[in-house]
Amino acid sequence: MTDSVSLEVADNVDVGRLDPADLSGHVKRLNLTGVDALVLSACVQMPSLAALDEVSRETQVPVLSAATATAGEVLVLLDRSLPSRSAGIGE
């Protein structure tokens, strides 16, 4: 791990109310030198899907979240095709 930001929201209901549009601003606080990928949200309650592609374009690195990593793994286990690089999953 190179760098991280914790929003330190203790209540999961409050995590679900966070605005995904704010994630791009949080990313700007990170040192992304030499990173291979960015985990935008490590909490499945955090609504991050809408921000993944935008942050990937801004940072020029693949961006995923706990939710998209889980969905990608489920698709692999079900022997289903992953979508092409979209929403943080796929090649």
C-alpha cells in the first residue's frame, strides 16, 4: 500500500449516505506515485460505483471498490464473462 485516506464514518447507515461525487476530491489527497491500481472504497456500503470510471480517467490507473471486486469474483465463480474494463472490473 502506498497511501490511504480514511473517512472514519463509524455508522454503516451513514456510510451509505455518503456522496460518491466527493470521492474524486478525496483521491486528490493521495500520493499515487507508482501505484498499479486504486481501491476507491473498501466498504460495500459506500456508494462508489458512479465515481469509479471518472476517477480512473483522472488518475490514469484502474480503480475498483469492495463491491466491484466482490461482483467480479462472483462472476468468475459462476463462470460468467467479466465486462470489459468498466465499473472497476474486467480487463
